[in-house]
Amino acid sequence: MFLSYLRRRLAFAGIALFGAILVAFLVAHLVPADPLAVVLSDTATKDPSIRAAYMKRWGLDRPLPEQFFFYLANVLHGDLGESFTTRRPVIRDLAQFLPVTIELSFAAFTVSVIFGIPLGVWAALRHNRSADHAARLISLVGAASPIFWTGLIALYIFYYILRWAPGPGQLDPHLARPPAVTGFLLVDSLIAGRVDAFLSALGHIILPALVLGWFILGLTARTTRSALLEVLGADYLRTARAKGLGERRVIGLHALRNALIPVLTVAGLAFASLLSGAVLTETVFAWPGIGRYAVTAATRLDYPAILGVTLLTAVIYIAVNFVVDLLYGVLDPRIRV
Amino acid sequence: MAGEARPLAISGPLDLTRPARWGRVRRSTALWVGAVIVGAWALIAAVGPLLAPYSPLDLDVMNRLEPPSMRHLFGTDESGRDNFSRVVYGARITIPVAFGVIVVASIFGVGVGAVSGYAGGRVDEVLMRVVDVVLAFPSIVLAMAITAALGPGLPHAMLAIVLVGWAEYGRLMRGQTLAVKANDYVLAARALGAPAWRVLLRHVLPNAFPPAVVKATLDMGGAIILIAALSFIGLGAVPPAPEWGAMIAAGQSKFEYWWVATFPGLAILSVVLGFNFLGDGLQDLLNPRLRND
């Protein structure tokens, strides 16, 4: 039965992926000018031999539906065209910039869990009292702040006035980057044995991670709160108390463990929305990930790059959703039907 | 793919020591706070020219980047324009634009969702797969791509947000329509021979759409942030226009002139908070069962 559930989820993911490629294709055809402008740089579009080669490769001499299948085949082979700004294949740019974004998202995710879960527990235990309202206000303000502005304000306070945090960027300017092995700067500097680079990178990631983490902290806190409220009246907690366990053990060991299942899945989904929050955070903090790459591409009308990022984020989102759906299926057998 | 299996059943509180109406009083506080904030901003947008002491576009090079003072409440920007007047005029851009975007997106999404839910079968399957695909893109990224493809500018940014935003309404309304469709009065109307469009418009829609109104209110905040974000990046409103996101972009990296970016940001924060409160309160009013605590 689980196999058929798995098959259906996989089919859904496949359809969504196909649709996402179709959407990217359609967006590319919104561009009113030369269709080759979507894959080629300015100077290259003027060279007739390059033009002819690309026309053939992207099937641009064919009718539109047929063009789509060329596009589909190219995308599935990892050919997303060439960025005008970096003059490299988009797929190589993405491979370089994605780990940088994942590193930041992961740090922000950690922040949201470290602060969000205790905040949610605190709010649930003080249900409807001032602590609960305070927690609610914190998450409401977090959800209502434009993240690019929060980032600027954080930089202003912690970098410009207090000098607690280093400025924008991933590393102090005078430090050389360690050779890229994994693409994750923190990991790479450890591999290279560069403690100075590691500490600098750690210092630089804290502020953007806090800003981005606050963005989803509300979600984590609210989910923890309602999930914990739901189990607080459960019989097994009464039993745990009856056998004389301290309140700390009852909440920490028995209640939280059961409450965290929905929290983890919601947090998994939030990871996908972290990626979109990262777009603007990276712009403010001069963080060289796919978000800043996308913004630069969009403002310079670098279509292959922006479509590459668009497609990549959709693929990540679809993949995360697929995993979350599977997790649900594993955790709650009723859903498999 | 997403959507069907999302059974985060969040039931009501089990706290029996406090009477339930406490929650309601608190929620209606949210409703009132939200209504007051949103009302105040609507008023500011309406009477903007009377409130603003200066034109939002007049240059005054002698008084560039002046800190806040009695003459310039929020200081001046890099061209000596009065920041307070610009924040006030910004409300006249952002609020109507967000409203327009949400109205169009929600009407389209509600239409698609209602047809999908009422028709069922193949139509439903196809429409919902389309919804899934649109929802698979992070909204800011897809909106950026569409705006870039169409060419930067506020009208294109609006169109992009509509194209990104309708899908959630589609999914919401489909579920609503399915629930309402099962009612006896719908069956009765159909048995009396009413044509499908009439059943849908007269019987199903009026009973199915209230949650879409709540969602639209909550989404106003999201739309305002998205418009500001696109303008911040440089794809939305064009620079001299007093749009909040564009104003924040102008104050970026000018740390010693903090007032340039701070005040438009506070404007966004307050108006979005207002709409979120209002939406939360409306949610409780229209459907107490959905109260999210």
C-alpha cells in the first residue's frame, strides 16, 4: 500500500516538474524581442554562425509546441543557456551559488528552531497570558516586516552603530577564500585548515541568519504552540505526572516529543520559503548566493540566468514537498489511502 | 502534489479553566486594532495632498540628506525631497496598487476554484494541476522572472503578482465549493432544473466565498511587501516615484543617513501589521471554528 502511495506522489511530483518547465518556457516567450535573446548574449546574437547553431540547438525554426520539446530536452540535459553577465553556462553558475544559499538557509533554519521552539513552548505553557501575547506579537511583527528592510536596520544597528557584527559579505575582505570543495564556506575553510577564515565566515553569517530566521520564526513558534496545546491534555501526560515525574521531564520528554512531529514537517516546508526569503536577504547582505544572482540577473535582464534560478527554486520546492508528503505518509498511515 | 495531504488538524485549546469568550474578546481587539490602522492609512492615502507639507517630487539641493527636524519631520533624501511627504504620497501608490492586484487575483482564483470544484472530474484534475505548478514557484522568484521578461515597471509588476497570486484562491475555493455543493439546497436547485451557471452563481458562490474575503485581507499585507520588494530590486516603481520599496532602496548603504530608509520601512510594517490584524479578526468573526489557537 505504501508503494502505491509512493508511486502516486512520485507521479504528482513529475507532473509538477513538467509544468514548472512549461511555465519557464512560457515566461521565456513573454520576452517580446528576439527569442535568441533568451539564451544568448548581446554580441553573440549578432554573429550569424552562432545564431544558426543556437536556432538548431533550441529548435527555434520549428513551431512553438515543437520548440517546447527542444527546450524540455535541453533542460533535462542540464542545458539552461548561457548567462550574459558571467558568460558561463547557467548550470555552472547555479552549481557554484546554490551551496552559498543553502548554507545561509540552513543557518537561518537553525536560528528559527533554536528560538522558535522554546518561544512556542513558553507561549503554550502560559496559554492566553501575557507571555502568549508577547510571543504572538513577536511572530506577527516578524511576518509583517519586509525582510530587505529588516536586514538594513539590523546592519545599521549591529554593524554601523554597535560594531558587533561584521559588514556585508561572506568573509572579511582581506582574507583569501579557501579552495572550494563542497561550496559551503564554513566547511571548506575547515577542510583547508583555515581557522581564521572559518571564524570570519561564522561571524558574517550570524546577522543575515538572524534576519532570515526571524522571517520564519513566527511559523515555527505558532506551530509548536498549537501542537503542544493539543497534547497537553493527553492522558499519557497525566500518567507521567501521576507516576511522579517532574514537570520539566513531562513537558520535555513526553509532551514535546509528540508535539514536534507536525513542527518538523511545517519547518520542512518553511525551508522552501526560506529560499525565497533568501533572495532579498542576500541582496541586502551582499551574499553571493542564487538569490543575489537572480536579482542581478533580473535587473540586467539576463534571461537565461533568471529562468535558471526560477526553475531551480521550483525543483527544490517540488522535491521538498515530495519528501514532506512521504514523511506524512510514514508518520501517519491514514494518509496513505 | 502539495495540498491533499496536509492534515495539520489544529484543534481548540484544552484549557477549560478560562471561559471561551476571552479568546473572542482578544480576537475582536485584533479586529479593531487592525481596522483602526488600516482606516488611518486609507485616510492618509485619501487626503495625502492636504497632509504633506511639500511636493513628493520637488528637489531642494541645498537641503540634501537633512536629518529629521521640525521643518522636515522625516528628514530629506539625497535630492533634498521631503521624506515625510514622500511617505504620505507612497500610501497613494502602494495601497491602491495592492488592492487592485488582490481584487483581480482573487476574482480570477475564485472563479477557477469554483468551476473546478463544481465541475469535478477531468476539468477539476487539470485545473488543480495548473494550480499546483504555479504554487511550486516561490512567489518572489516567479514574479521577478515575469516582470523581468515583460520589462520593468509598476504595471508589469502588478500583472506578475496577479499571475503568481491567483492560484491559492483557486485551491481554497475548490475546497469550499466541494463542501457547499454537498448541501441539500444545491441538490434541490439542480433538481428544479436550474442551469449549472445559475446554481454556481446563486447558490454555491454566495455560501462558499467568505473565506476568500479573509484570505484577501490577509494577502493585502503580502501584496504590499511583494510590490515593495520588486521596487526595491528595481523592477517595480521607477525611482523618482515615492514608492516605499524604491525609497528603501535609495537609502540602502547610506548608514549615516538612516532616516531615508527607516521611515518608509516603518510605513510598510505598520500597514501590513494592520491588514494582518484585520484579517485575523475577520477570520474569527466569519468562522469561529477556524480560530487558530
